[in-house]
Amino acid sequence: MQFGSLIGMLIVGALAGWLSGKIMQGRGFGILGNIIVGVVGAFLAGLIFPALGFAAGGGFFWSLIHATIGAVILLFLIGLIRRAG
């Protein structure tokens, strides 16, 4: 992995985590937590979308949309776990 791609992944993760926190009405975890949620959400979406037959185009915009949807799903699941506990 090159340094530029790592920085890009962190930027997309941070933006996706922030967006998902706004979409899910303040369930964010701060900047570092949002980066982690965004990156993990992108990974989660990368597993779910191909299994459902969805494919997104390449580029920054589609990566951000992809990661944001995955992060929203992740925040929803975290919210379910918190309520059950």
C-alpha cells in the first residue's frame, strides 16, 4: 500500500464516518472513532454489496458513498447491540 492510498483511505473513512454520524443523528464517536467506523464500514459494504449484486463505480465520490452506506449500517448495528446490552 502506498502512502497516498493510505491518506486517501483515511480521508474517505473520516468523511464517511462523519456523514454517517450526521445521518444516524449524532451517533458518531469523535474524529478517530469516525475514521475507524468509516474504514470498517467501507469494508463491511465491500462484503455486502457484491453479495447482493450491487456494483459501484470507481473514484472518490463512489468510494465515499460506498463507505458512508457501510458506516451507517455499522452504526445501526452498534446501536442495536448497545440497546440489547
